[in-house]
Amino acid sequence: MKIIHCADIHIDIKELKGLGADERKLKRNQLLQNFFDLVQYAETNGVGAILLCGDTFDVPSPSKNSVNLFKKAVLSHPSIKFFYIWGNHDANFCPFADDEMPKNFILFKENFSKVDLGENVVVGGASLPRYLPSNFYYSIDFQKDRFNILMLHQPINATDEYFNGVYTNNLQGRNIDYLALGHIHLRQDGKIDNRGIWQYSGCLEGKSFNDTVKIGEKKGFYLLDVENGNFKREFIPFSRYDYRKIELTITPDVNHFQVMQKVEEIASNLSKTDLVKIILKGKHTEDNPVQVELIKQNLYGKFFYLEVVDETTTLFDFVKYKEDKLSLKSEFLKEVFESNLSDLEKEKIATIGLSALKGEDILL
């Protein structure tokens, strides 16, 4: 039996910082399209169940259009079972009303429950609140002779601002073979006990630069293939619009054209559908400032979104300024270098002060 484990689709996402109106609309539509593409992949590849492990929607009151399209996708694929739990973004929301719930859509509410999928596979889950019910761990009643999957939208072995975590030491001996997790947008895994593992699938597609992926990698989902109590898992890259964050360190001896050459080398490995943030670090001389606007202009139109951040600092000639008599800069440097501060502190304060006097942006 083939099963898809995915999470954090964030349909109807509200915040898309930095993007223009047209870009935001396209990106929002893409997150909905991701779900349709996922269902089509399942249909094409003989998948029997899709585990939607929370934050399928970005808000608890999504648009009527998105909900209707989601429902049609489920209803038009009766051979696929959709298992659904809510997360912190779409808490207490269900696309289907109680009196219209189709047979192939299963919602796990606050209390643990489970469904026999056949072929000796059981899927259980719970949409847990901020604070776990006191009897939650004891309510997990998987049978030892089944392949048991548990769905949760929860931090594992940790607590964050949204949820108290679930802890593997409390899950041990509960006959869990695969704990399908949502909430964390990175792929991570670990062991529960000698029998089971936990797995974050990560988000299906990034929603901000907090969801960056390395060049050559993508977001996606896990495909499980369960047979005779054993299973294989394969990560399926699936995202179309990927966030890439690139740090480039420059040195004072490098000029603008050399910086641009390095940037273009990086850009050649990126896609037109990437959202790219290039962060420039290091130092430059006063007469060789970083040309951010020229870099952006040279890369214009090559990516879905581009941001260039200058975090470089100016390498000042302190000796030259100290010898410049009767100037505010020389008096400032005299005070700094005659102080009892360490050499490192003196250099840092002197650099910040001269940058401020020159009208540059200050990075503290």
C-alpha cells in the first residue's frame, strides 16, 4: 500500500512579505495548485491514502472558493482516503460539514481515534490543542500485529509558542511504526523506540525565507510503501517556487565587476521560479562600495523574486583620519583609541562611528 505523508500546505496564505500584488496572487494560487498536483500524483501512482498533517489551510476561515475546490478534489478521487488533522493555523476548521462528510475523508479531532485501512495498515491521529490532554499518551491503543501510523501536528521532544511538545519517551511501547508529523517546515526524523520512527515531511512548498532550501534541493513530501509489516519511504521533491538564501563574502581587494561575476556564477544555478535573497558580507574600502542597485539591475527578471541585502562594513583608514587635524572624525578617533577599551572594541566603535558620520546605514 502506498501512502503520502505531507503537511503545511498553507492554502490561502495571508503573509507573503516583499512580494508585489501580482506575485502574491500567483504564489497563493500555486499553494492551492500544489494540493491538486499532489492528488493527481497520488492518482497516477496508485496511492491509497494521503496524510494531511495539519495547516493544510493557512487560516481557520479560508475563502469559499478555495474550500470548494479542495472539496471537489477530494470528492473526485473516491479511491484515495484523505486523513486530515488541523494545525495551529487552521485550528478547528474542517472543509466538510458533519452532514456532508464523504467516506474517503477522515477527520481526527482532539481525541485519539484510528481507522483500519486494510492490508494490515492502521492510521490513527489527533488534532491536539495547545496543552495535551492528560490521558493522551494512554489513549493510543494500536495493536501490536498491525502496521500503525500516527498523525500529529506537533513539535517533537520540544515545546514552542504554539504547542506543548510530544515526547518520544512517552510514545515508546505504543506500537507506533511511523509517526507522521507536521508543524516544522524542515525534513527531520528520529527514532521512537526499537519499533518506530518519527518524521517531519516539511512543508510542501516554502512560504517565506524561513523555508529556504539549498541550491539543487526542493520541498516536497514522503511516499511510504507498506507491505507485510515493512515499509520503504522516499522523499519526493515537489515544490515549484523555492526560497533560496545565498551569503556571499567579499574582501576589500574585490571590485564591483568581480563581485558581479561571483553573483552571476551563483545565479546560473538558480531557477526563474526561485525567490532569491543574496546577502553580501565582508568588508570593502571607502572608494569601493558595494553597488547593490547595479547588482539588482543586472539580475532583473531572472527570478520570481530578488532581494539583495548589503551587510558589508567599510574598512576605514584610521591613520589617515587621525592625522586630519581639526576635524570631527579625527577628534572622535582620538577619544576612541585613547580609551581603555580592547583593540577589537576600539576598531568596532571607530568603524561604526565613521560610518555614521558618513551617513551610512549602521548594522549593530
